[in-house]
Amino acid sequence: MKKTFIFTLLTILTLGLFRPATALAEEQKLPSGTERDKIGQKIQDYVKEHEKTTAGMATAVFDKDGTIYQGNFGYMNKEKGIKADDDSVFEWGSVTKLTVWVSVMQLWEQGKINPEEDIRTYLPKEFLRNLRYDKPITMLDLMNHQSGFDEAPLYMQGGKSLEDLLLQYQPAQSFEPGTTTAYSNYSTGLAAYIVERISGQSFVDYTHEHIFQPLGMERTAIAQDLSDNAYVQAKRKEVKGYTTDGSLLGDALYEVGLYPVGRATGTLSDFQKFAQALLSRKTLFTRSETWTTLYSTTATYPDTDIVRNAHGFWASEFGVTVLGHGGNTNGFSSYLLLDLKDGIGQVIMTNQGVEEIYNDGMPELIFGKRPTASAETQKKFEPGYYQILRNFNQGPLSLYQLFPGNLLHMKKPSSERMDRSFWTIYKSGNGKTRIATMVSDFERVPDWEIWTKFGLIALACLSVVYALGNLLVRLVLVLYRLVFGKEKSKQNRAWKWWHILTAAGVVAVACNLLLLLLSSSATDLSIIAQWRYIVFAGLGLFLAGCAVYPLFSKTRKSLGKVRLFLTVLTSLSALTIVANILYWSLYQWWVM
């Protein structure tokens, strides 16, 4: 009995001595398996490997108690030799959206907002005019990017209130709320406007009072022109933006009108303060229950229980599930990642647009390798054309569906880097195959539909070429007769002017479309001006009349074979343009 007692006591003492040591050793490791004191060298080696394409980059790895590693690399302005340091400022991009969702949850904590209530409760009467479905949009739908809204043009000019900008352009609603994930800047801007209406403050003032100031974030701005922080505003002017290969983009300095969706700018230190507060669950809320609710799952990958979104925080799959948000602006990229289970976070800031080496690759050093879809899911993959549903799915801007990046031809799962991220496959309500990625769904488009779209565009291009050729030939003939004193053609005057006016109408449509595309690439708000689509509607009616005119004209009976052939070509060119105006809904000015 005595021996048994002694043996038991020794066992307890042994476990008490060695188990904590083992646990302590594990605590010294990051989720990737890397020891904490070695992560700095790992990051430095990683930067060294990619320094040829690096502009400026700053990153910090931290836990609930403090910083594990922090480093600055490269240049904020390579041409002037301005290095990245603790005083450098970077744009947050879409990580700014987290300030909106934190604000919403603060108001929820105060009982001022119900995330499951129709958002029209908090908006002026008849504010949303393009709703297609009876099912109400809730704040949770906005947080999950499942409001059903199409894409909206970026607002790269300041000087207007959130209300004015949100009223100026309202995207079409292509999907029933809660059924489709399509990343939406407009939805976030709408949520920020609701924060303004409930709080009685501008979103700038609200964010400073309830987020930045409590966290001691003294070097962060969020206003359209960054005027809410003089230091940041001045410092930002020193910075240049670069491409992914390190080439100069230019100043990359814009006033972002819809600023809550991506305007925040500041130092890495402030960025970390915000992230660390989120990780340690301190300051921003008064009740622990609010933190629990904030990080609870609000959207999963379809037909799974895998978390996709938690009240506006996207879930990224690494060796562990990480909540956070990424951001991209013209010349900047950022990432905020939180491993809530292990209590580890990372923030990354670069002055390179759509940067992936650091924002996509480097987190694996901390959180482990990214998984891709399961073998079972990959077997379900159907090769073909896929359209990203974060798009202009209907209305006057639906032509953008065919632009590079919006339409993908995927032959196998590794296409478009699908082998580097997590995704699932599911069937939509209408039976179409969809791929669910982190922030947006992709829908398979039948080949015949793709060929129809491109066929219509091709015919339209031929029609424009024909119309230009028609006008050019007539101009040359006029000049020839003027120079050499030749007699005027004996062509029927009505037939001649019909040709000229029809060709001019075709060219006018092409010019209006070209101006539309140019304004889009220049982030010009005129892209959403109603008059552009009223012009399309007017020209469509005019060309429709021109197309059928020969059927009712008596002069067609006197036409020779050549002129009859030209008449047919001119009518067909007009009909082709009308078909494109109708197919792409370019006439729907009331949607804008």
C-alpha cells in the first residue's frame, strides 16, 4: 500500500514537472510550427528572396500581449530613396470595412440596431429604388456581401456626402438576398450611411471618437482627402505607388468619395493597435458577449459548415482558420489576419497594388500552408467559362461581363490559381454550377451563351468598320469632285442621305461606348451619368427606324444590284447595333 502511494505521488509530480514544460514549448511555436523567436529571420529571408520585385512593405506578428516581430522593408519612394520606416503611412484599402462592421456591432450592443431587420427601417423612405426582390435586405446580408447587388463603380472623387454618392448610383439587384456571395463596396457604404443616421455623426467623426481615439491611433486618417489627420495627409504625399513587379505607378493619390469602403490610411503601428484590440477583445466593446457575437459565423460555404464570414470578417483557410480582411487600392495592398484560437495575429502593408507575394504568401510562415479544395470537391469541377458574380450582371454596364478578370476560362481546378486557395462547388437555385471562393461566387456560363455574347460584339465591330468605311468613301468622293470639278452623282438624294445618317448613327453609338469605357478606366463618375444611356436609347430608336426604312421606300425598286447590296448591308449594320443595345441593356437609363 505504501509503495503504491509513493508510486502514485511520483507519477503526479513527474506529470506536474514535465507536462507544463511541453505545453510551454508548444506555446513558443506559431500555428505554422515555427518557433516565435525564429519568425523574424524567416520573414527577413522571405523578403530577401523577393526583394527584386518589392517596393515598400511593413509587417508585424503579435499575440494578445504584445509584438512578436515587427519589420520595415524597401522604399516608400524608390526614386527619391525614401525608405519604409515606423513613420511611413500606407493605405488600408478594404480593411477599412472592418471599421464599419465594428461600428455596426457597437450600435447593436447599445440596442440601436437589429442586424436581422430590413435595412429600409434605417434609411430614408424610398431610398433604395432598384430592388428586384420582395425579401428584405438585412444588415447581416450587407456584412456577408449577400445583398444581391451588382457591382458598383468606384468613387474616386471626393466632395460629396455618403448619402449623395449612394443616391447617385444604385446598382441593380440581380440575386435574392442571402443566396449569392458577391463582394460589394456599395453594401458597405450603405452600412456606413446607416451608422451615420443612427449615431447622428459623420462616419469620420464616429470612427475617430469610437475606434481611433480609444485605441490611441493618432496617425490614422479616414476622410475622403485625409484632412482629419494632418500628419497622415502630409506624409501620404511623399509616397509613390508601384505595380506587383515594383514598377512605378505614379502618385496613386485619389480622393475616395465612398471612404468607409477603403480610405483609411496610417502607420503600421496604428494598424497593429486596431488588429491587436480585435485579437485581445479589448476596448472596442463593453460586453464580452459582443465579442462572442462578432466572431460567430454568419455565412458558411454552401452545403457545408465551413465558416466563410463572421459579421464582415472573412475567413481564410491556412493551417488554421483565420478571420480578417484584405485590401487593395491604386498602388497599395494590406492584410489583417487573426487566429483567434491560438491568439496570434499579423498585419501587412505594402505600397504595391494587388500585391500577392507578401499578402498571400507570407502569412503561411505564421499560420501554415493554405489548403485547397478537397479531392471530392475537385472531382465535381466542370471545365468551361466562369463568370464572377461580383459584376454588372444586368443593366447598362453588363458589357463589363466580358472584360478580362470578369470572365474566366478554366480547364482544370489549377486554372486561375484555384489550387492556391480554398473553394467549394454547389448548385444555385436555378441549377447552375457555382464555385464558392472566399469573397465571391463564380457561375458557369454555357458555351453557347459566351459565343452569343462575343458574336454580337464581333458583328457590332464589323458594323462600325463598315459604317466608317461608308463615311470615308463618301468623303473621298466629295473631295475628288471638288478638286477635279466632277459633276455630282446622280444618286437618289434620299437614298444617299439615308446611308450617311445610318452610318453616322452607328459611329455615334461606338463613340458613346468608347467615352463610357474611357471614363471607367479613368475612374470618372461620368460613367454613371444617365445621359449616356439616354443617348443609347435615342440612337437605338433612330437606327431601328433606319434599318426598316428601305422596306417602305419606293426608291428601292429603282436600285441596281450593287446599290441594293449596299442597302442590305447598311440595314443589317443598323440592326446589329440595335441588337447590341437591347442585349446589353444600354438603353436602361432609369436604372442608373
